[in-house]
Amino acid sequence: KISSGISKPVGDNAFISFDNIFGNDAKFKNSIRMAKMIAKSDSNVLILGESGVGKDMFAQAIHNASERRNKPFIVVNCAAFPHDLITSELFGYEEGAFTGAKKSGNIGKFELANNGTIFLDEIGGMPLELQATLLRVIEQKSFMRIGSNVVTNVNVRIIAATNANLQQLIDQKKFRADLYYRLSTLRLNIPPLRERGNDIILLAEHFIHAVSRRTQKPNIMTLSDEAKALLCRLPLKGNVRELQNLIEGIVQLYPIDVI
């Protein structure tokens, strides 16, 4: 009951639906179509794409279009936690399990995500020693908290994402091949923004309107033909995230009508 009560406010992290994801590029439309098909399944998903293409948005949209939509959506950035803490963050621990442990113990992210979805972002950054533990959890649907001898059963759908080349990491013995196959039952590739043609202009104009509304600017800026041509030539290695920040800076700093 405690876990269920905590999971609802903590795990209510999926705000994006497929209505928030748009583009006219054929490859991108195919990614959306694949993601909608994936949402109907309950198998594990691996989302691949460069940094900034919107992997987290697709993960939220898949969750919100699935049968688990009213259950928790728990996000874990595997590259953000120190290596010695990520095990306790994922699986929790009992009171006195280690020096510095909370007096009452701690519920892990997998337990919080029970009956819902756990999104493992930057899975390529997960420590090798933890990958074996994760593999067992996927296969057995259960785990033990650190310092406990009681098995906790969970029903969790895993969506993993990475911008790393996992095949290369496997060759370098930095990522387990068996875990890769378990996570990639369903695979979704998201194309980089520079390969999406006029979607760059579509998104730029969308961000101009969004930032103008948020900052209550009376006039909506427009893009000149030269600006559109330049945007389409930019490498945009940061993809949609880079474009969004670029447009936000221009809209907020320059009192002009035409960019």
C-alpha cells in the first residue's frame, strides 16, 4: 500500500503524447508509426538516436498510449548516478544495509514502477557489473533489496534509450550482448533532425510561437528566406534540443519582427 501510494505522485512523469510529436518527413513519420505499434505491445523497447532527437518524448508517448498509461512512469538516467549508488537507486535497500543508508531503508525505482513503465535513459552508461543484475531482473521479474533476503516481485515494462553505439560497446566488452538482446525485443530508431528536411523550419516556427506565448511577446517573429536556408544548412548536432535553445535565445534577446 505504501509503495502504491508513493508511486502515483512520484511516477506521474509522462506528460507527452503522440499529439505532441509532429513532423512531415517520411522517415520521422515512420518512426511515429512504429512507436504507435510498439505502444500496443508489452515487450521491452530500445530507442536509438542521437542526443536531442526526442527519445524521452517517444518513451512518454509510448507509455501514454499503452495499457499501462494510468500506472507509474519512472525515469532513471543511468549515466547520472555514481556507480556505487545506482544499484541502491534501482532496487532499494533495507535499514542499515550500508553506511549512510536511510534509517527506514529506501524503495527502489523498479519497485516504484511496479505495474507501470521504467525508462532507463542513457543505458549505454550503465556499469558493467550492474548489467548482470538487470538481466536477472528482466528474466525473473524479481529482485532483492540490498541487505534483504526477501524477494520482491515486479511487473514492469522497460523502455531503454541510448545515443551510444551499443554494438561497438559490446565489441569493446563494455556492454553485455545478452542484455542488449533482452532490451531490444522492439527497436525504435529516431532520425537526426538534419535528415528531416523542412521539419527544421516547421519546428523552428513552432518554437518561435511557443516562446513568444510564454514570454508574452506582442509580435510573433517570422523567419526570412535567408534564415530558413541557413537553418537547413546547420549541422544541428544537438538536434531538436539545439534548435529549440537557438530559437529561444533569438526570440528573447532581439527586438525584431523578422529573423
